[in-house]
Amino acid sequence: MHDMPGIALTGIVGISVYNIALNTGEISVSAGVASFLVNTAPIITALFAFLLLHERLRLWGWIGISFVGVTVTASGHERASALIFEPCSCSWPPLAQSIYFVGQKPYLRRYSAFQCTTYAIWSGTVFLLLFSAGMIREVQFASFNATLATVYLGVFPGAIGYVSWPQ
């Protein structure tokens, strides 16, 4: 499978970089600002698809893509300029997610969405293991509720959400 390095790279960017940037960024901004910034991924994806894949968006698509809400939300934040330029701020996760989506597109011509997603998730997970020092100790001392919440988030919105996405 000569495409595995490319698919793995999409997983490292779309899973690992996304999660590292999101978790780091959420330390410095409110949940509302983080949520709004992260949900700009469709805008960035559409722009990348237009520029890199030469895909066309109809007029209503471009009308629906607006940075006005992001600007208004971010300008209300005391460190608005840092939201965009600060490393691992909440503006980086949608960029990583967009690179993941656009980067996977050529592989989806040769592999199923399930295959691409599975390889990408495992690649991203393996890369995240670099940050797992002390994980066993932390899991041992974590409360039952914290452990249950983590398992729930990993299984239901995480794994099942990706696997059951329409093919």
C-alpha cells in the first residue's frame, strides 16, 4: 500500500495536530470563542478545495461562507489578535481539520471512506502516544466518573461518529 504514508500524514494532521491545538487553545479562550473558531473549518475547507483542488462553489456556497461572525466574536476577546497568530490557538484546529479533509480527497478515489478514516485515526492515535508519558499513573488515580466520561467521549462521538459518517 504505497499510499499509506500520505494517509498517515493526513491522520497526524487531522487527528493529532487538531486535538493538540484544540486542547491547548481552549486553555486561553472561552468555550464560546473556541467553539466558534473551530467551526470555521467548513470555510477553510471550501477555500482549500477551491485553491488546491480547483473545485467550484456556487454563489450560495460563497454567500454562506462568511468571516463576519468570527471577526465579531474574536474582536470581543481581550486578546483577539492572539487568537489567529498564537501557536496552538483555537484558530489552528480548523486549519488542521481542513488540511485533513482536502488531503484525504485523492485517496478516496482509491480507498473507501472507512479505510481512509481507519488508517488516519490509527496514525493520529499512534502519534499522540508520544504525549502519553505518565498516562498509566494518571488512569490509575482518575475518578470513576472521569474515566467513564473519557471512554464515552472516545467511543460515541469519537469512534462511532467517524465510522458512521455517511459513506
